[in-house]
Amino acid sequence: MEYSKVVQNFLRYVKIDTQSKEEFYANVPSTQKQRDLAKLLYKELKELGAENVRYDEEHSYVYAVIPENMKTKKRVPAIGFIAHMDTSEAVSGADVKPRVIEKYDGNDIVLDAEKNIVTLVSEFPMLKKCIGKSLIVTDGSTLLGGDDKAGVAEIMAMAEHLLKHPEIQHGKICIGFTPDEEVGNGVEYFDIKGFGADFAYTVDGGELGDMSYECFNAAGAVLTVTGKSVHPGYAKNIMRNSIKLAYEFLAALPNECPENTEGYEGFYHVDSMRGTVEETVVECIIRDHDKEKFAHRKEVFQKTAEKLNEKYGKNTFQVELTDSYCNMREMIEKEMHLVDNAVEAMKRAGVEPQVSAIRGGTDGSRLSFDGLLCPNLCTGSEGHHSRNEFACIQDMEKIVEILLNLIDIYANF
């Protein structure tokens, strides 16, 4: 069976391992394998006939332009479309084996019967909206990479359509693909000026119809706990086990974590823990949409350490807090045409818009504060950062239509 361009793109891109690594955060890109996809996209954009195609050799960004072709002298805004090439390190992204399920029947999806890896409809109820459609899933050994290779594939399909149909009038279209979004460094070296857009959209969301201009305020928190080691046979009243102390700290935090929060509810999330009796390091993230509640969460984290230091001694618990990104709403709500026109583009495609807050962040979060307003559009992929990740073929095709509608709306803006 021959699939549409967006599906062909997607199936090609997900087979390229582009997993980023928090451990090498200081380097952009954090992994050299991200360059494999970047170089392919550079090559494909050149072959399609895009202009000003650039590959940033140092940091692995890809840029391209589809020039304005309007027949009138009316000024039309330059629109950008951005997606990230890397995938999460939560699950392996190596040797992805995508599998197409034609006419999904609405039942649980067995990915690996032998290992009992199953995508349960009870855990992913959005699957009910995909009944009768075709899905792309994994074999259960890796993530799929829809976050955000679905966005990459959709932007590339949109670009190919415009370049093959020069009769479609449009303003300047700017394309950007970024590394390291998953480790929070995706736009560290993004060339906003060279990109050339008046505003942009990230294509990095989930369910068809989702559109977001709000995201979390985000911070990373590193807790270092210092203990005291001694031979366990003679440890009474001497040993101080830093691992147990770390658990005491975590138990003292409010029970507000990802697995029991939703919507606008913020959380504390323990991302990793490594330690010995003498020292334990806990890496956490703190999230909240509300700026004041976000500040309060960071204060609670810090004061929990201070209180326990009174019990166990100065500097037993040390906290390092680092802000990652801010809620882009305060910037984008100044230019609500970005939201209104995206909603209209969806309606024209026969899609019911769902404007909601992202329970996460995108490259657009930081770009919006750096001067390039950048709300987020859906990709038609869901279950991100997991073996249960899936993408809906018909939804991805609809999103290409939505992008083209958005371009048409701004051509007549």
C-alpha cells in the first residue's frame, strides 16, 4: 500500500535514532546521532527546491524558506513552523520498528504478546476517537518518536505541497527544526533573526484539534543529601543513611505528582535518584501554570530542606533550583490572532478545536519570551515518551491540511 507523503515521511524519520541525553545537556546537540536526521532534512529540503536551506554544523539546527509568491503588493506576515528532531530518553529510540494497524477496531493493542506489552484503551482513552482509522504503533521495545517526528513529517509534507503547487499564493514561510527540545535546550542557539518569521507555530502537540498557547512554568531541582557511613555492624547511633534521609525529604513534600494531577494542577516529580549511604542525589522537576503557585512550590521545596537541616544538621540537605521556561500565555495573549486563526484553520478542515493548556513545555515557550511568539499545534500522535506511543494516519493528514489552511488565512490577513 502506498501511503500519503506525510506518512511516508514519518515512517522514514522514526527509524533514525535521535534520542537526546540530559547527561550531556551542556552540549548542543547532546547526542551526535541527532545530526543524522538533521542532515537528511537538509538534503530533502534542498531537493524539494526550498530556498536559504541551512544546516548549522555546530549545533545541528536546520532552517529553510519558501519565498512569498503573492501577486498583490499587500504585505503578508512571514509565518514560521518549528518542530524538534530529538526524542525522549525515557524509552529507547533505537531500532524503531513502526507497524501500521489498518481500520483500528477499538480494542487493546498487543505490541508484544510474549512480554505482555499492551496498549490499554483504559489507560489511553483517546484511542476511542481513532476507531476505524489507521494507527502507527511500535513493537513494544521502543517509543515511536511521534514526539516530535510527527510534527517534522507534517511540516515537510506541507512544504512539499506548496513547492509543487506554486499557484497557491502565500507569504514567506520559514521552517525550523531543532535538536535537544526534550532536555530543555532546544532553542539555546536558535537563530531567530536568521529564521526570518514575524511569528511561528511549533507543531509539537498531541490529539487532533489540540491547540495551546499556555504551558507550565518549569524548574529543575537537584537535592543533594549528605550522610555518614560506618561499618553496618557497629553503626548504632553513628550511621546516617543518606538514601533513607532522601526518602524522608520526599515524603515531606505535598503528594502532588504527575500520576495524580491533571489540567491546571501543578506537581513535583522525582525524575531520578542515585546514592550511597554517604551521598544521595535526587533530580526533580517542579511545574505549575500559575506564576505565584510556581514560586510557592519552589519555596516549599527549599523550606523542606531547611526544616530537615534543623533536625539533622547544617547542609545535610542542599537544594539547587534552576528555572527552565515560563508560561508563554503572558506573551501570546497580546497577539490573540495567533490563536484565533489556528482555530479557524481547524474549523475549515472540519476539525473541532480544543484550546487547552499544555501540561509540559515546547520550544515555543522560550522563543515567545525571546521575541518570536510561538503557540503550539497538534501532531496527531499520542502516548508520548512511552512504548505505547501511537500516531493516527488520518489525523496527521488532517494536520497538513490545517497548516495549509493557516497559511491561506494569513495570505489574506
